[in-house]
Amino acid sequence: MFGPDKQSGQPKLDGGGRFGNMASVGEFNSFSASVPATKVELSVSCRNLLDKDTFSKSDPICVLYTQGIGSKEWREFGRTEVIDNTLNPDFVRKFIMDYFFEERENLRFDLYDVDSKSPNLSKHDFLGQVFCTLGEIVGSQGSRLEKAIAGIPGKKCGTIILTAEELNCCRDSVLMQFCANKLDKKDFFGKSDPFLVFYRSNEDGSFTISHKTEVVKNTLNPVWQAFKISVRALCNGDYDRTIKIEVYDWDRDGSHDFIGEFTTSYRELSRGQSQFNVYEVINPKKKGKKKKYINSGTVTLLSFLIETEVSFLDYIKGGTQINFTVAIDFTASNGNPAQPTSLHYMNPYQLNAYGMALKAVGEIIQDYDSDKMFPALGFGAKLPPDGRVSHEFALASKLPMSIIIVGVGPAEFDAMEELDGDVVRISSRGKYAERDIVQFVPFRDYIDRSGNYILSMARLAKDVLAEIPDQFLSYMRVRGIKPSPAPPPYTPPLHVLQTQI
């Protein structure tokens, strides 16, 4: 599907950077305004590389390039370290990349035998290259892709082994419950209506609000409901970072009365219910004015339970496949396919709108389907021998499926917008769809005025595929289906390596 740079037939050489201190930097892409699904760490190993050195083995380095969506220009993303005197390198330096399920991230790995300290790649021997997509690596069994290295005619250049691992820092969530005892009475005619506010401390000493409990009415000894919060929101993954908790008495007009505060940390809270997690609520103003002031009550941690949130990639790594089924409208509204005005006209020089839409979406989905077999269904056609019209288009929001509808042509698509259900969940005979599983886009919105179909199709694929990971996760979470365990990680054979610093 990919090949070398068409201008030269060889990889573009980059003279920038130094081998000893090469940072992995990504290209800013204004097209990718969405938030990445996650970050992945790519590990690179090679086996049986070409030996370019006369008196010793090659000293390999791997250079990663990414491709811009509009220009298709290859740009250097980063380099591994150089490993001396080996044809079977396991590079230590990783490539950390943003992963977007809905986007096609083209990658190129170039391998060189380093002959000097020059950062200019043209000064070193080319050992071959590999083209793939980030989705192809992630979608492989165990997120481990092995491919033959090519690029030198008539030579067996060995193989490359690419492994993707999701960076799962701060993927944990915590289920906590608190109660309080003998809080200060703030209401004139009744007791307090207390609630808690949690703040995460920042690097500059400021605080950011991260959670509010519900209000418990008319009590000085409240028991709040258990709540779940991500570790990222609570402390940004730093277990010793200060967490400040303020206690307020709720007032209807919004001028809530401050009762007091205390501080803790994730590490302290993780001890669970114990004497360490009974906190004195202190009001600094009262403490400064009253010599006999002790506290404004106490807050106690009742329970602390860690839950690891599974991600979309956990299911992919556990072997989940995404199948791609196509349904195409063959009704007479599309015109006579023999005429150039028909939406089904087969132009000998370029794909029609149907073909472009299928290619845009299919090229991304194929990375997650091992057999690469895509069933195609038609509807609205007269079929032989009796000429009866056949309709096949299955809808069920309870099934693990997502439906993508691309509206081709100038027609009005109000009914399709309704079927999409982004604003109002679709219903039939009083029964509402369990989940939002339909994504509709009109093809005409993606025709670039400059005629740049490549950019248009990338935008089309991005928009129609963006909802699939969340649709998939919503099905699995409602039914309590956990991902299968990933296969054991690949362990390379032991051999002594010398690393050039």
C-alpha cells in the first residue's frame, strides 16, 4: 500500500540533530484538533540486518518518519540510539506517539549502519526501510507487528519487530466514601447542610477544583454517598501531591458558609479506613481568634477502592476484531449507472463518490480486521431472475455494531440526521435506542474546493470513525464485558550488546 518517496525512490535524508541527544518530537498538525484516544509507546527491534562493515558487524540506528495528511511529505519524528556491532538490535529508546483511532497515521522506519558521528544520514549506509500505519501495529495480535525490511533490490534485509504499548499512567480511578462528625452549626434555625469540595494542587502552588460531593441536609454528622474520581483528576498521578478538602454549609442563595478545611494525599488516602484517615476540620480564622479552638469537627474516610479503567486498546490488544460491512444504495434515485451523471457511474480515471467514501473509511478499519474480508450488501436493486426489489439493511442498537452512513449526492438527508440521533435518541413505537450507534455525514461536505480529495477523504474518515471507540466501550461497560488478557509480551533472545552513548 505504501512505497518509497516517489520523487527519488529512496528515503529523504535529514541532516538535523545529533545521535547522542536525539529528542523524539512530533509534527504539529492543525488538522488534528481532536483529543487523542491515548498515547502509545513504540518499541523497535530488528533481526538479521544487512552487514555493511568489513571487520565487524553493522552499528544500526532506526529513524522514524511520519507523513503529513495534506502534503504527504515525510518528516522525521525521532531516532533511536545507535547499537554497536549487532545485526539483531533491540533499541532502548522508544517513540511516544498520540494515537487517534479515527485517523490514518502513516509511518516509515529507515535503518542505517552508522559509520561516523555525523548526524547527516547521507553519510551512513542505508540498511532498508519499512512502511506501515500506527493502526496496523496496534491492531496486530498482541500489538506486535513483524514485517520484512525492504528498499535494497535483490537483498534480504532482515525483519523489523514493532510493538505498541499504551501508556497507562493515571488510568486508575478511585471509589471513595466519607463521613463527618460534630461539624460546626452554621444555620440559625437548624443544623448545617454540609458538602465537601476537593482540590488538586498544581506545580505553582495553586489549586484546581476536582470534585464536589452532594449536600446532606440538616445534620452535623453527614454520611456522603460514595463517588468515583480518576487518579488523574485527583492528583495528576502524583501520589504525594497535596489534596485540599474544604467543608461548606450549603445556602440556597449560593453564599455557602465555610466550615473548615484539611489536606491529605493519595498515598495517605490509599491506606483506607484507619486512624490515619480521620482528619480534623480546621477554620484558620477561628483558630486565630479563639485560644481554646480545637477544630470544627472531623471528617473520616470510610472506604477506598481502586478501579482500573479499561480502554479501547485493551480490547484490541486482547484480540477484539472490528469487522467492516458495506451497504450501498442501488435505488433508481442514483440514476442510470451507464450515464456520467449517475452517482454509480464507473469513471475509468478516478473513483466515484461511493468508491472514495469506502476507501477513506476502509483503509483505517482494515488494520483491525485480520482476514481483511469486507462483506458488501446492496439494497434497492431489482435482482434476477424475477426482477424483485431486494432490501437488506439490518438495524439493532443492542448489538455490538456501529453504523456509518455516508450520504452521496445532492439530496436532502433530514431523515438520516434524525437516524444519527446525536440530538435526540431515535425511537420506534415508544422504544428508544439503547445506545447511539449511528454516525451520518453528507459526502458533499468533504469535497475540497481546491479538488484535494486526499485531504477531504481524511476528514471524512476522521468524522465518521471518531465515535466508534466510545460506542464500543459503552456496549462493553453496560454488559460488564472485560477485555481478554493480552498474549505474553515478546521476549527477545539474550545477547550481549554494546551501546554507543
